[in-house]
Amino acid sequence: MTIQFNEETFRDDYSFYNSDWAIKRFPFPFHEDSYMYSVNMEQHRGGPEGSVYEMRFDVDEHYVSEMKDRAMVLADDPLRCQSLPHMTLAGWDLLELIMVSKSEDYPDLFELHRDGDHWRWINKPLGIDDTFTFLDETTLPYGPMEYITRQAQGDFCVLDQRDEMLWMDAGMVTTQADWSLDFDIGMNFFEWHAPVPLAHEMGIFKRALKFLLNIQQGAPARRLNWTMTVNPLLDTSPENYHKWGIQKTTLTPENIGAKQHLRVELQTFFRLPRSNALVFPIRCYLISFQDLVTVPKWGRRLHRVVRDLPVELATYKGFIDNRPLMLDYLGKFDDGQPTSPGVFPDLDTEPPLGNAS
Amino acid sequence: MSAAPQKAKPGAEQIPVTVSAVVPLNELVTRFEFKRTDGQAFPTFSGGAHTVVTMNDDGRTRLNPYSLMSDPSDTSMYAISVRRDDNGRGGSLFMHTRVKVGDQMTITYPVHLFSLDLRARKHLFFAGGIGITPFMAMIAQLERMNGNWELHYSVRTEALGSYVDELRYKFPNKVHVYYDDQNQAIPLEDLLDGQPLGANAYVCGPKGMIDWVHATAEAAGWPDAQVHSEEFLAPAPGKPFEVRLCKSDMTVQVGENESLLEAIERAGVEAPFLCRGGACGQCETDVVAYDGDFIHRDHWLDEEQHADGSKIMPCVSRFVGKSLELDR
């Protein structure tokens, strides 16, 4: 398989776009016409061919431009990448996991040659060919976690596991949905989730923690999360809220289809072998409303989900003020017909759009 | 989400292995070494991890957890050491009397319930008898990382001191051995006093030793989070009892020498598990109704849950009374 990498930006002129291929494989997060929190975990062991679930670390047409955007964020704010001193071993574990996975899953793009601790890593899309000694950080230009996550899409939280608890002790976080690694570093699982409404009362986090503590080597898991973003911004951080928050006020009925994006996170969880840490990659996918509604099932369903979402959630996800505008737009793509169960587009079986409201 | 729904299997991922060596160490302890049957490399692991070994004992399936004791960076083999328990339920006897070089067996991926705290400035290990095994792997791992560690190892007699010679030869200044039959005891109070700030203590051995280390450390002002222990419970035999499995709509007899979990599995009902020793929490099961008394033996449920009869850990706990109904 060959991937044509897009020339695009996630800032300034926002030239980001999804090809038809990327639209059809978009990880639409709603398996039914409504949404509420759940510990919606499943095993991460492949998925339908060509889907974002197929490989351990999905590589798509946005890879090269996302890595350029990450480098720019880090140049402006080095604290987006932090690793407490005891997390270096977990960084090596992560480097090994990503290098082995990518070289096996995308042999035309990545190569890993190992002779004992003497490793050579070739990353063709980014033009990298480095030789280094495994577990010797003096042989890499950055620490092991920073080195490999500058070459991997999505944010990475590396969680230490101690005392029946997970701790946010390392991470590379430049494409986040309004949370800050610099603020959360060193916090435990309940502390960094404290701002989330409703879910605590529902016991979601207690159950989720129990599940995560028990994730075993060789048995990774995954789930989806979602929010809304105006303009295709990867970096919607609290640090830069003054730059992007204001953009939420620029929506009009004319530009909403192009500017409003559904933001979906494919969250995966892998136990790391040497450190017993848990790595939590959070991969962000963006799709404009106008692209999303080209799939009739998704247009119908998104309208219903946004319409029926509890006020607390629409507020927490930051789109309560724009909800009426969204519903005016999405309503045009909901003809009231039933939708098929599951997340996939079902383009061959779902009816085309009829007369909408 | 339901991108690709797959039913979770009970237990950790399995690895088919071939027994590559059986090495008797002394009267009670034998080491078993495994190679992967498919010729691939084993996953690396962190010191303190265990594996669950599946034994086919004339049609009866036995699943016993053992600490991985080989060097975690050596992915060509795994090793465990098994102490023979003549009064146990038969798993260790099966390993000692039936397992031969060349046998095909199945073991699980490493499961971690007893990990090094990588923040520690110093690791202080206390081993009693066969409790030495997780420390063998931890020591190999720390040696590679230039870690600061010290071992205090209590054994019954010189003849029963598994790995004493090897450890003393390799690390003469870090290994301290104490012989019960020579009235030697670990000077625990002295050792816990005067450790550098940020030291962590780890204990693996008989229950009495674990309790002793925890209590002495607490009295000496150690934070509980810096004292780590691992104790696998073997399911204790007990009076037979009957259990009703509501979801599966069947009634199962639990025999004297089998655990509730084993009886559920024998009936063909899939139940989740990992450690089978009352520690990991995976097999936690809701009680629907009961008339009688629980014999809770796990380390997982809290006192309140033990008292209110709402849950049971079927890997090690039992029941005495008229009737028991489980949500399984």
C-alpha cells in the first residue's frame, strides 16, 4: 500500500483536507443515534482492512504534515513534551513498540534493523536514517520518548502504574482537546479527570481505572472519544486558547459546513514490558461537516446526536453556543429515515438522502 | 464503539512452549526452562512478573501462577522455579513428577502484579524460601540499569538455599543469606532504620514474613506505598458445596479439592481470571443471593465487601451454607 501524503496546514490558512479515501475511513464515533458516556473499551487487535483500526499505529495521508505541525508547536513551547526522571525506561519501551509495529505494519515506509542493542531506524516519509544503541540515550538526538513521538501521529501519555493507580508522569501532547500536560504532569488518574462532568457520578472513572490497571502485555485495548473544533486545528491547547477560542465565534450559516469539524480521538492502550507503564496514544482525526454529510448515514446520525446531547456535555465539549447553528445546518441532512447499527458508512446499503426538514 | 467486536477471552494471552530444561536444584525446588514452540522470541518483561502455566493432568486442567525468574532481557527463554508441595492440590507435584524435557505446554504472557518502583533510589529485597524467584528477575533487570539494590534472603538450611551460591558468587557485597537452622534471622529493624530517603522495600515469602515486614516498616515510620509485597495464595481445600450459576442456568458442585473458579470452568462456563491467587481482581463475581457464610481469602475485595456478601473472588474463596447463587 502506498500513501500519498498531503501538503497541508493545521494553522493560518488551514489548507488541511481529507481525500475521499480518508473520508470513507474516518472513525465515526457514534454506533447509534444517541450518545452517553460509557467505558466503551474493546480489544485493539486489528479491524476491517483499510480502516483506522487495522494497524497498531495508523499512518495516513496527514502523517508528514502533522509531524511538521508538532515540530512547530514544540519549537514555541518545549513543555508540551515532558518525562519525569523515572520514565526514561518507559520511553525506550515506547520507542521499541512503535518502531517494531510500524516496520512490520508498513514495511514500505519504515525499516528497523536490530543487531543486539545496535539499532538502525529508517523512516522514509520523514527522510530519517539513524543508528543508535538501545537503552543508551546519549546515542539519540532527543530522549527516547520525544525521539519516537516526533515521528508518530497523535498525542502520547505515558502513565506509570504504582499503588493500584495510574500517574501522568510523561507525555508528548501537541494535538490535544483543551487539556495541558504541563498542568497535569505528575497527577493521578482521578486528578487529571476531575474537570469531566457527570462521568464521576456515574462511576465511569472507577471502572475505567480498574480496566486500565489490568491491561496486560500482548492485549492492547482501544476506545473512541470526540469533541467539536472550529477550523482544522490540531493544537487546541489551553496554553493557546487565546488564539483558537475566539475562532468559535466566527461561524456563520454560510461557512459552517467548511469550518466546523468533528474531532475524534482514537485512544489506544498498551502495557509496556520493561517499565510496566501504560502508554495511552490519543490519535486525533478531523473531518469537516460538509465532508461528513457526504455519507448519508453519518449526516442523519450526527444531527440526532448533537440535538439530543445533554446540556452539560455540550457545554463541556465547548459547543453549546454554536449548537443552534449546527442543528440548522445538520438538519438539512436528516430526512428522518432510520439508520443502520454500528459505526461504518454502509454506503451500499443505506438509502441516499431524501427530503429533509 | 463497535469497530470490530471481539469477545474477550478469560486469562492473559497464551504462548505455546516446549520444555527445554528441567534442573533439580535441591530436595524441594526444580527449575523449568521453556522455549517458544514457534521459535520466535519471548516478549520481554519487568522483574516481578508471573506467568500462568497450564497443566494437563490426565484430563484435569490445572492452572498455576509462577514468577518468571529468568533475565528479562533474555528473550530466548523463560524460566520458573517450582517448590514441591506434597500436601498441596497437586500442581507442583505434577510439575515435579510428570514434566520432562521436550514436553509441549502452554503458558501466558507475563502478568505484572509485583513491579519495581522505578522512582526508588534504592531497592531493598526480602526473600523467604521460594520467594526468591521474582527477585532473580528484578536483580537481572536492575544490574542492567545500574540500579542500587540489596538482597536479604532467609532459607531453612544450606541444602535448601536455592540460588544462594550463584547469587553470592555474582554479587558478594549485595547478597545476605540467613539460615533458620543456624538461628540466623534478618535484622529487619536495623535494616529498615537508616535507609536513604526514597528507598523501597519488597518482600516475597510466607504470609508471616510478609506481615512482619509490613508491620515492622510501619512501626519504623515507612510510608506504606514504599513497601511492596507479593503473596500468591493457593486455593485452600474445604467442604464441598453447591453453587447456582444464574446467567448460565446451571447448578455446579464444588469439590473438596477444587476451587469455585475451577468448578465453574469445569462446567464449561467461561469466567475471567488472571492470577488465580486472589490478587488481581479479574474474577470478581457478583453474588445474587445466599444463605450461609463466605470464606473470603482474597486480597482484592475490601472489608466492607467481604462483610456485605455482595461479591466473591472464586479463585480462592469458598462458601459454607445452604445455598449460593452467582451472576455468572
